[in-house]
Amino acid sequence: MPTPVIEKTVGDLTVVGYSLAGEETTVALPELNVCFDAGRAPREIIPIDTLCVTHGHMDHAAGIPYYLSQRSFIGTAPGTVVIHRQLVPHVETLMACWGRIEGHASPGRIIGVTDGDETPLRRNVVLRAFTVRHGAYALGFSVIERRHKLKSEYADRSGPQLVELKKQGIAIENTVEVPLVAYVGDTADGPHFDLDHVRNARLLIMECTFFDSDHVVRARAGKHIHVRDLRGILPRLRNPHILLTHVTRRTDIRAAKRILQNHVEPVDHERITFLMDRPPRKRDRTPGENGA
Ligand SMILES: [Zn+2]
């Protein structure tokens, strides 16, 4: 059965995705032509040209080969996968194995990155990787637009005068960074929430896996966020929109919403929403999301 992805509008962005701890997580932003995590590569993410994978856990990374293969199958340009550079050889080995199994290779560009590295997405828009706390090779990603603004001291100059200043090699503009989206993947609390491009992003997409009071130990063991952690995290964040992902199946989403209300300030209620804001399909077994 296909993944029942959710589509919703958050701020001025469309978000298409599915995220349940230990099962599958993928969050695509079609307007930015970028997808965070592969999940099991539902068909909705296949047209997205850049796939950023935060870490190697299967519920986030399993779809990489299928994403690349499907793009080849439907005749789309090869996809780009951005992942921690230590994982690149393993992904290449995986793709080579699939090539031998299928009898033909699926083309794709695998870009290895680490903390602070930038990958251009389009003119004046970059993807920046940053370290998060979820095992050795876990990264978050921000999409940052660079805008050029005329320095105030040149505001009264005419067009030809500005051209002349430029000809003289004078820097008449400042570059301003506008963080559009930050995605932290799976992570415990850490200094990444204090990065300007994370805490000021127009949309922050973050996990909050556990809500029940007896799940604190699980959260710590798996380096995940428990709703209690939000009291320490939210005051540092200036994001107008925060989208929560990766909620465990162990807690009903309706209960999670109630518990959230009790753990955050009223001022935060409006800016926080859940990606999966309705109960998921039932399944027989609760996956072990501790290590996922
Ligand atoms: Zn994980």
C-alpha cells in the first residue's frame, strides 16, 4: 500500500511528507525543490531534484536507491542525494549492488557534506549542513537565500552613479542571509538549535518523538526529543512556524496534542503544528524507534 503522505501549507510553503518514528520519515518542500530524508521513497518525492538524508537509519534512508531508480525509470534527470560524507562510500556500494541485482545502474549524484558545508540549490539559494545529536554521522540542513541589499550610504545615488561605483570595484551591497527552512532530522537537544540559520528560519521542521512521562528514558537512549525538552528549546527559537515530526506510534496523536499544550507557553501554541495531525493507519506491531 502506498505511503499515505500528508500535504499541508505551513506559512507560505507547501509541505508534503510522512513521518512516524521507526517507520518512515520523509518531508518534501516542492516549492524549494528539496526533500529531507527519503523514507521509503513515496511517489510524491520522486520529482524533487535534491534529496537530503540526515542519517543512515533505515526509516530515513531506505528510499535512496528507489528514489534514484524511479527517476531513471520515468526518464527524469538523475537525482542528487546530499548525505554525510562518511556515508557516501556506503551509498555508492549500495547503488552498485542494486546495479548488479537489477542488471543496470541507476544514475545519481551523491554529494558528501559535513558540518558547515554548503551545496548550491539555485541562484542565491544554498543548502547548509550542520551537526546534530543523533549518532556519529547525523546532520541537519538549512535552505538559505542570500539577498543583496544596497548599503545605506549609497541609497541616494542614481543608477549610473552606482554602476560607476561598481566599476571602481567598490562593494556597494551587503549580503543578507534569509534562512527559509531548517530541518534538524532526528536529534536530541543541542547547540544546533542556537545556530542563527536554524533559530531564525521561517519554518523549522523538528522531531518530537516522545510525549508520555514514562518515555523520557527512551528519548535519552535514542537521542530523541521528549516534549519536556521543548521548555528548554522553544525560548531559544524565533521561528514563526515550527512543524513537529517523528512522533512515536506509542502515543496517540490526539493525546500528543493535549500533552504538548500542557508543556509549552500559550505564545507557542500558534506557531507549532504537527505534520501528522491525524491518527496513522493501524499496524500490528510498534516498531522499536529507540535506535531509529
Ligand atoms: Zn534515527
